[in-house]
Amino acid sequence: MISDADPLRPYRVRRERLLAHMAAQGGGVAVVPTAPERERNRGTDYPYRPDSQFYYLSGFREPEAVLVLVAGATPRQLLFCRSKNGEQEIWTGFLHGPEAAAERFGFDEAWPIEELDRTLPGLLAGQPALWTGLAANPDWDRRILAALASARANVRTGIGAPRTVHEISAELDEMRLIKDEIEIALMRRAGKISAAAHCQAMRTTRPGRFEYEIEAELLRVFRAGGSQFPAYPSIVASGPNACVLHYVDNERRMADGEMLLIDAGCELDGYASDISRSFPVNGRFSDPQRDLYQLVLAANHAARAAIRPGNDWNAPHEAAVAVLTQGFVDLGLLAGKTEDLIETGAYRRFYMHRTGHWLGMDVHDAGQYKVDGRWRPFAPGMVLTVEPGCYIRAADDVPKAFRNIGIRIEDNALVTADGCEYLTEGVPREIDDIEALMRE
């Protein structure tokens, strides 16, 4: 059991796990850079966020840093980071510097980042393998390959160099798929903050307001709750905009009688939440809105019931598709036998995406969905979204009462020993509860 008395212990445990795995594969050196800073426009950068893989192993949030792990009989954990610089800190804030960073974050050694290019070939010398990530950042690719070439240039002197390059993301993705207790606690808190934001959005929505006004309520509650960022651009989509899956303009004035679809979540200490709710702008479901909403809610319940150890990744999707397709037939949106409509994919006209994705440090988090060609089975500690929906665009063959209604009900599910726990119970799903909240 991990104690929160030492909040940096999980990072050391993860590094040690990775070193043990590397040693079992013959050893080598792992080199993991953080994300580069990105310019937004002249003189202004985007808000900085460290690379997920780097942060997962280090807990270190400063830019321009590289983690190096040396596996073998005497494993080493090194950090390269920015040096202390009083003048720079006046402009951009506190820097740990190598000495303090090594002590604070539990590294054996820490060096100025300016020493990386000179030091790295020596760290690679005599090592059988290099473990790093490639093809994500061309600048980094050039830098790490130059270090590898420099190490190999000394082969004639009798000093060996890595002959094998491992894509480290494959190993880290598997590690990240099962969340530890610290990660789960953070995701519970992120879910609680995001649920409060969705509740506030329901309370403040009414005809005549703009979508961006509701987005502002979401962002205010996120930040007031202690989250650092939205986990992704918030979707606040009213009327026909709700039928655009990734609509983010959020500029339309909402009208009486329409539905509003919100897909929004905060990021807390590097971990994302991801919630979707759909509700009437005026606070009262019409009969057609009620029919479609109850259908999607039934699909959400069916998907949730399919999440348990022993079932595979596709089971919740299959359960949701079966409910939705039968509902589309019952409502006159599709004609034919349910099994045939599923087999041909005809249901995709109104439900065109999957029922979920992994969730964690990234909104679409690390981890393969299939292993050796088979859907991955669920295991305790996995976290995923459950997000069935329906999107009824206007068309001549669609009943007028259903046109331009988009509904998605999305929750975050933690796989447990005997089923799953929703981390997003703080925001209502049932129609009566939504209408009661909106009356506030």
C-alpha cells in the first residue's frame, strides 16, 4: 500500500520497476525527455505541461529536462535539468537546479541540461541497448541519434555501444495502464471537481445564453477546485452543434426547446477526467428528448454492467450497441432486424464512435486495446470512459421531432475486483435529478 506521506515514492517505485524490466531484458540505458516548450505567438508560449511519460517516472514539472536510467548490477537514476539562475527566475519563476532536484525527487545524480550532449555518449558506452522514444519529436530524434552515433564511433577503441534500440513507450504504456492508489486518488478528485463544474453548468443554462457563457462556468469551477488545466478543449454544443462530435467553437446562442451537450473535464496534477452530459436548455425534457435520452442512459447502464475482470475491452461497446440499435428501431429511426443492423453497421448513422477509451494522464490514455489480436481483458486498476451517445442530424427520412438532437452520457469507470466504480457520480444522470438540479 502506497502512503501519501511520501508523495514522491510512487515515482521512485515506477523507475525501479522499469529498471528491473530493462535488466531482465539484458540491461541498457533509458533516456526519456520531457516535452519542449511551444510558442503560441510572438513573445508568448502555451502554458507548459510536462511530457506524460517523463512526468510518470519523475514527478518533475520543469521544462528542458531529461531522465536517464542505467540498468545493470549498479543501477543509476539521473536527471538533467536547468541550472539555478536568479535572473531567469525573476521572469519565469523558481527553478530547483540540479543539486536540489536530485535531493527533492530522489535521483542518484543530477546534472545541468547543458551537459547532456557531452555526457550522454559516455553513458551509452559499453551498454547493450538504448531505450527511448522515437518519431514523436524530430529535434529529439536528431539529438539522441547523434549521441548514439558518437558512442558507436568509439567501437574501434574496444568500447562497446548499444546495438539495439527499444521503443520505451511500449513498456511505459503497459505500466501506466494499471493505476496505483495515488493515481486513483487523483482521478477521484479530478472527477469530483469536474462533476461540480457540470452541476454548475446545469444550474446556469437557460435560453438566450451563449455557449461560451456556460464554458466560462466550467472553467471557473475547474480552477476554483484546484485543477491546473482543462483536460481538453471543452465542448459546449447546443441544438445542431451537438451532432458535431468535436465541436469546440462554443459561440452559438442557445434557444428554448433545444438540447445542450457538454463534454468537459479538468486535469489535476497531470491526471484527466472526462465527463459528458446532455440536458434541455430550458430545464424540461420534451417527450422526444426524453425518449432519446432514456435510450442513451440505458446504453450507459448496459455498458457499465459489462465492465468487470474477465470481460474483454469490447464487451461494454457491444452491450451499448445492442441497446442503442434496438432503440433506434423502436423509435422508427432504423428499420430491420437488430442483429442485421449491427452486422452491417447501419446503426453507425446515429452512433458512429466507440463506447470508451483508456483514461489517465492523457485523455486518450496509454495502453493497447488488443493483445496478440484479441481484445484485452479488464483488470483491476484500469480506468476507462463509458460514453454511449446518439446524434440525429436533420434529414428527410428522420422524424422532425428527433432532428438536431445530440446526446452523450459519459462517465469514468475504475475497474475493481468485482465490477467497476464510477468516479463521476457527483453529476446526475437520471432525468428527474437533472430537472430538479436545473430548477435550482
